Amino acid sequence: MLVSVAWVFPAMFAGINRVAQARLYGQGPVSARELVWEVGDWMLYGFLTPGVFALSSRLPMTRGKLIPRGALHLVMALLFCVVWATGGKLLDAGLALIVGVDPVATNPGRRVLLDWVSWVFITLPFGVAVYFCMVGIEHAGRYLLEAREREAQVARLSEQLAGARFAALQSRMNPHFLFNTLNTIVVLMRDDDRPAAVRIVERLGDVLRTTLYSHRSQEVTLEAELKLVRQYVAIEEARFSDRLRAEFNVDNSLLSAAVPGFALQHLVENAIRHGIAKRLEAGALTISARRTGDVLELSVTDDGPGFVETHFPEGHGLENTRERLAALYGGKASLVVASKKEGGTVATLSLPYREIAEEQTNESE
């Protein structure tokens, strides 16, 4: 650990100070024993530093726990001072034995104990200050790493959101999608159903506008996400005519729930493209939302052929969605796509339930 190694510098300066003081007061040359003790006493705290860092990491002084944790660290600081003082005295005794001096004979009985107690009290003021400095350094280093990790996480989420927006735009600009939508408009115009044609044009414009100009955050309200889904489904309903029946089972009390932007829309898109579009007869699409305790569950169900016949692969925005879920909620969110026994596919998105304010978008840019 770098902080442990850093104790070499005060240890070195302590040795220089001992030599300089002896010269200044004419005390003669400093013995090797004295010099090693001066340096070694400082290095002892270098060995203790990993323990201080471990305690600081296990017992962080966070908001709401500042006083109890501070008191606990004060007790630990006193204990570390005792350990430091004891280590210093043992080092001194060891050095005495090395040079052939019996420390007990020169400092017998009760004097040894008093000398140790005296050294403990001498150590306390500086030792406690050093302990809390080490705690502060550990906290600062950890907060710096956490801040960098948060910045990296925000960057990843921004990249994923941009990818989701691009994928949504790309699907809208898909030649087949545009061709089929324009063909639907032409058919309605030929049938002299101008109001329906105008509605399709307006909905297509709404979908493109929402995708292009909506400055969405990582999370939006379920209401905002459903608005985009309804716009998309309305166009697909016109394309498939009577082949697509969409049903929304969403309680109004859940509209303020936070959901990842474009996540539900991608699931609906996959269900229509790989489920309903594979059927020759009419198909049903169900978008549901329900809350179970602290979990919000969103599901998109279709009655298409399912995985076996369509060989539905991973991807189609699913990998991106799973990565965003992991970044936003850790292991508290999941996305499961499975075939139903009776046929069809159900995609289930589970995430922690919480409410956010309605998204304010700026469509004037």
C-alpha cells in the first residue's frame, strides 16, 4: 500500500533529526541503536496503516452514522496508540538485546511498567491525530474512486441511451417500415379515407419527433413511454389493418413509475416484427404493467409462432436493454423473454418501483 510506503519519509527525517539534534547540543555521535529505534518507531505505524485502512473501509463515517462511527474510531485510535507504543518499547528492548544490554537489568521491575505507560501517554496526542489522518486519506481515496466510477457509469449509460435512441430512429427509418407506412397512406387515399391517412401521417410525424427531439433522461415516466408505444402501435395497426389487435392493461396509478427510456418500446417493436408479422391471420398484442410490492413488472405478450419456429435470436435491443438495467439497477432488475406453451412470446421487464415527476421535453430545438 502506497500510504504504508510513504512512512519511509517521516522515518528518514526522524533519523536525520536525531543526528542533527545530537550535533546541535554537542551530545556526540548517535549510536546505531538510537538511530534504528528512531526510524523503526515510525515504520511501525507503516505496518499498522493497512489495519487502519481496513477498519475505515468497514466502518465509514457516513451521514447519519457520523457520531457513533466517530466515537468508535476514537476508541480504535486509542487502541492503535497502545499497540504503537508497545511496539516501540518492544523494538527498543530488542535492539538492547542485540547490542548486548539486558533491558530488564537496566530498567527493572515497576520502572519498566511505568516507562511503558508513560510512553503510551506520550504517543496518544500524535497517534490519535495520525489515526484520523489515515481515516481521512482512506475516505478521500474511496470517494475519489467512487466518483470516477459514477462518471464512467454515467458515460456508459449516456452511450447506451444514445444507442437506444439511434436504434429507435433506425427502426423508424427502416425502408420497409417507411415503405409500408407510405403504402398504407396511399391505400387510404385511394379509398378516399383522407381522415385516416392524415392521422397516419400525423402519428408517423409524432413518432419521429419523439425519437429525434425528445431529450430523454435515462429514466422516464411510464406514461411518457406508453405515449411513444401508442404512437408506434397506431401506425402498425393501420399497416396490418385487422391483423393486429393491441390491448393495454395499465393501471393509471402506475403512470408515474420510472422506467428506462425506449425499453418498453423496443419490446413492443420486437413482438410485432418477430411475432405478429409472422402470422397469416389476426394476432393479438398485450402490453401490461403491474406492481407487486416494490417491483414494477412490464410485460409484452404476442400470440405469434414463438421462438422455435422463428428462431428468435438474442439481440434486437435486448442486450442493450439488459446492460442499461444492470447499470441503472444492478441486480435488482431483469429482462426475461420466453415462449409460451400455447404459442407466442412474452417479454417481462422487472425493475424496482419508484415514482418520478413527469418528463419535461424540449421539442423546439
